[in-house]
Amino acid sequence: MSESAKLSFKGQEYEFPVITGTENESAIDIAKLRGASGLITLDPGFKNTGSTTSAITFLDGEEGILRYRGYKIEDLAEKSSFLEVAYLLIYGELPSQAEYENFSKEITHHTLVHEDIKKILEGFPSNAHPMGVLSSLICSLTAFYPDSLNPNRSEEEVNMSIIRLLAKMPTFAAWAYKNEVGHPVNYPDNSLDYCSNFLKMMFALPAEKYDVDPVVSAALDKLLILHADHEQNCSTSTVRVVGSSQASIYASISAGINALWGPLHGGANQSVIEMLEAIKADGGDAKKYLDKAKDKNDPFRLMGFGHRVYKNFDPRARIIKKAADDVLTKLGVNDPVLDIAKELEHAALNDQYFIDRKLYPNVDFYSGIIYRALGIPTDMFTVMFALGRLPGWIAQWKEMRENGEPIGRPRQIYVGANERDYVSMNKR
Ligand code: MLT
């Protein structure tokens, strides 16, 4: 017997089906609500509204659970690799040895980008934020691969676009950084693994030998896994809505990058370090700022604490915290900003004020610390988030297309002026 929910309004009763997913989450299917009752629902920020059904990622905010295609994030972060996780998210199953080797080889083979893209890059001033450069370069792929403009091409052609995105995103990300520091770009080194190749493109300098630190590369691979997908967050919902108009996958991903840029979303890790640097510049008194955070009359808010979905703890933060401790120890990092971070973290985990308000350190708090320790500049942190989230965006775009989902077009409740006659105020 399928469940249902009843609504009574103005003396009429309406019944709607309730669907239940594989993790016993239930939703009222209101597809026929407006036709039956003339009513719509209103839910700014969609906090109580499901936009789709999805088989990709499951999270439980109360229990601190995060799984990709049913696999626990703890297991994947410890035992898998970013490319294996990308394959899992996009194609639905873990790859066989042969599938993984082919996937990895395809990506390696497509890391190079059209030489004309350097001309687009050179058009950006050095103060251009790397996120704006990244979204532009990704969107420019529509020009270099015009067949991608039709998202309904063969599975092989769509898959080629997916491989190109995964392969060229690290190149574009590193080039965006090189543009910012005024250094010549580095071409991919296809003898290296995904993360090592990215680090070398980021930090290698002409006439200097650059050896990738395996500790840094391994930490980065883990960070990318932890950021790979997260249900229908702001940027993923953006990718799905843009893709629902049948815009190309490159245009959809470019839109997702721009949505991630905001400080309330992917920009939070950049804001964490900017907050820590401001505290350091003001004398480094962490307790002063903890007191300010408690003062309801003080506009100061702690960045990197709490989460809109996880009510008790962010499972990714627990994993990243350990990775941060390992990396800082192995690299022997001694940074007063990170010392301030440790003081804030200790308070958030032990001070009843923060415990009561679930203001625990989240994934952005620790990822900002690690990226800084890895030598990645602050305004590249959100680019790193985008690098990690790319396979999730791709998987969600692919699922939306394969499910033949309709164009995303929400309704509204109008609260403006009622009909009125036009009388011009301008004597022409
Ligand atoms: C994410 O991973 O996308 C962020 O935690 C934000 C979110 O899920 O809303």
C-alpha cells in the first residue's frame, strides 16, 4: 500500500502520493497540487523541497552520514583515489582494473588544451579572481568543441566531453593561478598522476627542477575525494537547472563554478583564512574573537563553523582534521595563522556556547588550513573545491539528462502592484 498525504483547504480535501527512497526518506509528490487545488508551495532556499530523486549521494545531517553510491565517505577517503571515486560517481559502480586504467589513460591523454586558450587567458588582468578565469575557460570549451553544444549527442560523444572536463580542469585551474602571479604557464606532465600533475603545473618554475611531495599529493587526493559530491547543494542544483534547459555540459559546469564562488558556498574556505589573517593582524587574540562571536550585538561571525545540513558534525571535517594534523606534522609547518585556527578549534569543540549551537569546525575550516599548509594561495581555495566537486557535478548533470528531467522553472507568489492605468509622469 503506497502512502499518501492529505491537505484540506477552503473546505476541500486533497490527497497526494508520498514517495519513499531507499534510505526511508519520504516526500509528498506535489506534481498535481496546482492543477487540483490552485495552490503552489513556497519554500525560499528550498530547505524543505526536493528537486529530484537521485541515486548518486546520500547524506544524513543528523547522523553525520555521507555516502557516494552507497560507499561510506570514510572508506573512500581512506582506501580509494580521486579518479576511482570520480568513476564511481559518474558511472555508478567502482571500475574494474581495466576500466580504471582506461579511464585514467583517457584523462591523461586529454590534459593538454588548445594553444588558443592561452590567448583568452592572456586577456585577463593579473588581479582577475581565479574562479572567474576558471569558469570562463571551461565555458570556452564550447567554442573549441562545438559539437558539445548539443547535449543529446551519442553516449560516446557525451563521454568524450566528460573526459575532457576531468582532464582539462586541473590545467585551467593551474593556469588561472599562473595568470594571477604573472608566471608562464606549465604544460601537463603526463608521466604524473592526477594530483601530482596539477601540483607541478601550479608550482613548477622555469629553469628550476620541481619534485612533487608525495605527502602533499596524497593529502590533495583525499581532499578532492571529500569534496566530490554533496547531494543538491547550491552549485549542483545550478548545474542541474542550467543543464535542464539543454545547455551544453560545459556551460552547465561553468555555471556551477560561478555558483560555488559565493562565500556562503564554496568561498567559505577562503573566508576562513581571511578571518584568521584578520585576527592575526589584530594581535592574534583568539579569545577576543571567540567573545565577539558570542556577543549578539557584535557583527563578527566565525567562518568555518557549523553547517546548514549537518546538525551534529560534518563527517568530512573529521577526516580532514586528521589529514590536516598529519600534513602539518609531516611538513613541519609553523604558521601563527594556523596556531590561531587551533585555538578556535579547541574552543569550538569544548566551549558549551559553541557546542550548544552546533558550531563545530566544518569541512571549510580544515580544508582552508590544509590548502594554506600545502602552499596553495587563499583565493585558489575555492578553485580547489571546484576541482573536487567536478565529478559530482558531472554525475548529477548526466543523471538529470538520462532521466529526461523537465526544464527547471519554479513558480512564485506575486506581491507587487495590482493592475493600474498608465499615466506618464513625463511631459514629452
Ligand atoms: C557542499 O559540500 O556543497 C557544502 O557543504 C554545501 C552544502 O552541501 O550545502
